[in-house]
Amino acid sequence: MRMLNEQELRFLMDIKGKPIAIFLFTPLCGTCKVARRMLEVVEQLLPEDTLSTADVNMMPQVAQDYQIKSVPALMLMDADRSHPPRIRYRMGSVEELLDVIRSVP
């Protein structure tokens, strides 16, 4: 997973053409570490550059703009960016995460 800063995240969100998933975390969050391990497995089964990661501590404006309520969170954006991003807080299982990410049009 590629780590994004705020500028890179906003740029990626503006590019249309393929769906993206962004794992939002904080470094001291234990649940985030478990979710990251699951997403590292998921990443191996997805097209390259589908999944990125971002530390919400470093981008408070993004957290505010998209009303991120807690971490870990997964921000899902469709390919044509016609809908606002979906935010998923429940990480569940590797299979569930893979299904959720693949379901983004």
C-alpha cells in the first residue's frame, strides 16, 4: 500500500478512470494494525494501485471534509467519482474486505 500525504490523496481523488480504496488510520491504533495486516493480504488480490493508505493525524481537513468518525476506516471511491466516497468502519474479514473493494464500480 502506498502511503499518501494530503496533497497526493486529494490528487488521487480527482483522477477518474478506476475505483480506489484508501485505508485511513492512526499510528497508535491497535485495531488499525490488525486491519492493515488484513488489507495487505487483500492488496495481493487486487489490481496494482487500487489500495492506498493515509494517516488521518496528518490530514485533519480531509477527516473533517469527509466526516471521518473513527479509525480504522476504508474510503471507497467509484471509477467515475460520480458519488461521494463511501466510508466503511467495519473491517470484518479478509474475504469481506476483498468483496467490498471489488464491489466498487
